[in-house]
Amino acid sequence: MSWAVVARKDFEDAARSKMLWGITVLFVLATAGTMFAVGSLTDDFTAKQAIGFLSSPATLLVPLAALVVAYLAIAGERESGSIKLLLGLPHTRRDVLLGKLVGRSLVVGVATVIAFIAGAIVLAVQYGSFPVSDFLVQGVTTFIFGMVFVGIAIGFSAMASTRSRAMAGAIGLFFLFELIWDIVPFGVYYLIEGGMPNVADGLPPWYFLLQIINPTNAYSVAANFLSNPNGASPYAQLVNGTVPFYLEGWFALALLAFWLVVPVALGYWQFERADIS
């Protein structure tokens, strides 16, 4: 498996560059800090409810870390010329792209595992209990979320020919998903309805569809769904009429799969045709 060789080397390079440890420290502080803060500020939450708060720092830190880890994975090597040496070995371009995806995902994954272990310790000390299944669900979902943004960054890096373009793309993607996207449903609603949305009066299903398409919002819905598969959709009380299938929790998982596969596929399509001589 040639891609596995690329993935192992990529992960080892990240560990040697201290990138892995920097991200791990950031994740540990955010995860353990959130658990400590929730337990210290109020006694109203159970351990299970406190775990739900882990998605709040994750929606900001995981995309940021994943984009930083992966945005130069291929574009950086193309600009430096080292990609020619890599492809001179028995590796295809598909092996390189898949290996980079796996290697950079492992960097985010190791940081996530260590951070959640630290959070589990704080949780057990503060609450005297540890709901293993809920914690594992949150951890696995967060890892998948990290892979999604690694995939998005890898796909964009495969399409970019220079470090500056890859950097601009990473910054643009972060601002798009973390800051700009939430404005889109408001703007579309205003254009269609001629006014601002009012949650108290109920909103059309398409309004929430525009929100959940954002992988960050899809992650939050998916984590809630996996923690409570039989629970009602978080949009059930906010939608006018019947809640459609695309606002159910399983559809959020499908959207995460879409964001993982499609950017990587597009990146591979462009990378396969790129002239790197």
C-alpha cells in the first residue's frame, strides 16, 4: 500500500516539526478547560449534559487546526519542488493525495484523543461519574469533523499551485464556514420573504437546510443525533409544518460524508491533470 508509506512519513514529519504537540496542547486546554468551567460555574448540569458543551470549542478549534495542518500538504511540496521527488518513487498522485489525507487526519486524531482523555479526567473528578458511551460518541464525531476539514484543506491544496494560493484558500474557507455562512440564510430569507426571520413564528425548512449545509453546523446536529438517536430533531419546534428528512440527524452525517469525499475528489481530479514538471 503505497499510500500508507506516504501517510506514515507525513505523520512522522508533522510530529518532528512540533505541529502535533502544538495542536495537542491547544485541544487539551480547550477540552479540559471547558469541562472544568462548566462544572465550576454551575451545579445544574449532569456529566452527560456537560459533555454536550464540548462541541462549542470544537466547532472553532477543530476547523482551524485542520486547515493549518493540511493546507500546504500538497501545494507546499509543489512550490518547493519536493513533489517531484515524491512522485519519482513508486507513488501515484492518488497515493500521494490519499496518504496526505490519512497522515494529516492522524495528526488531528491524535490531538483529539489526548484532549478527550484530559477532558474525561476532569469530568470524572468534578462529577464523580463518567458516561463512557456519550463521551466516545462525542469524541468519534469530533474526529470525523476534523477529517472533514482536513479533506477540504487537502482538496484545496491539491488544486492550488503555490503556497500563497493555498494560504488564501485556507483563510477564506475558515472565514466562510465560521463567520460568513450564518449570514447566508438571513440574506436569502430577507430576499424571499421581505423581512427578517422570526424564530417565534416558525421558519420554513429550507432556512435550516441552508444552515446545516455548513459542515460546522452539520457536526453539531450529527453529534446530538448520535448521542440521542431517538430524540426529536433540534429543528422540530422551529419549523413550520412537518420536519423534512433533510433536517433529521442522519442527514447531517450524510452531509459530513459529502464534505469529506467531494473536495478530495475534486482536488484529485485537478491534481491528476496538473503539470508539475
